[in-house]
Amino acid sequence: QNIEQEISNDEVWNRFALTILAKFKSIEYLTSTF
């Protein structure tokens, strides 16, 4: 169960990191336009 839990946590962290990167890129894009 620990291994499965670690895998699920990695998936959640990957999605969380991708979301942050997407928001950061969008903010960087907005700041570059203005």
C-alpha cells in the first residue's frame, strides 16, 4: 500500500507542478504583453 500511495502522491505532485508552471507561464505572458 505504501508503494501505491507514493505513486499516487507523485501523480498529484506532478499535476500540481504542471498547474503552477502553467499559471507562471500565463502570468509571465501577461506581464510581457503589458
